[in-house]
Amino acid sequence: MNLLITDDEYYIVQGLVGMLDKEELGIDNVFTAYSAEQALNVIRKEQVDLMLLDIEMPKETGFELLE
């Protein structure tokens, strides 16, 4: 399973990555993005099975990305 974590705050993303027990959760790859635009680029290149998205981001929200 591939996970994408998107948040405009660097320390939030890195904190979540650091807290994950990938083996226990069955996560093969963790992708990170710091904007909706970066997240969309990851989604276009990689198979993403699960996303953790910040709702309030500059320029585009997590909801807009989901659309």
C-alpha cells in the first residue's frame, strides 16, 4: 500500500512520517507533498492507495484536490 501525506507545514508532514510504523500498517511507500499541486504531481506518477490531506492549504484546499 502506498500513502501520500500532504500538508503545507513541513514539520507536520515530517512528524507524521516519523510516527508511522510502516511495517505494522502494511505501508510500502510514503510519498510527501507540501501543496495540492505537489500532491497532484505525485498522484499522476505513482499509485496512491491512501491519502492524509490538510484541508486548509494556500491556493487549493484538500477538498479541492480530492475533486
